Amino acid sequence: MSQALSDSSLVAALQAEVNANYLIFGTTALTAYEYVITIKQEVNMVWRRKWILTTWIFMANRYLLIGNMLLAVIPTTSKLS
């Protein structure tokens, strides 16, 4: 009986890990897609204007999100090899 409980808990833990990986990769793909489709607008509206506080906040928000996504994916992909 304890072996059956152990097996079922192992399967549940593995399923939770797979679901977490799907969530991380899906979020990363969505972030990358959003960045690619809006880069032209960003260059025209942000990079060519005077840098004020709101510009700095926008850039920090945008690029810290990308950095956070990369840090979330790197440990996951290193487990795969």
C-alpha cells in the first residue's frame, strides 16, 4: 500500500513539474512574441524621444521582464541536457 502511495505521489510531482515547465515556456514565448511585434513601435515612440522618468520606468519594466523570463528558462533548459 505504501508503495502505491509513493508511486502516485511521484507521478503527481512529475506532473506538477511538467505543468510548471509548460507555464514557463508559454510565458516566455508570449513575451518574446510581444517584444518582436512591438519593437518597431518602441523604437519610434520611446528611443527617439527625450528620456524622462516615464521613459526610464517603461524601459526598466520592459527589459527587466525579459531578463526575468530568461532567468526562469535557463535553469529549466539546463536540466534537459
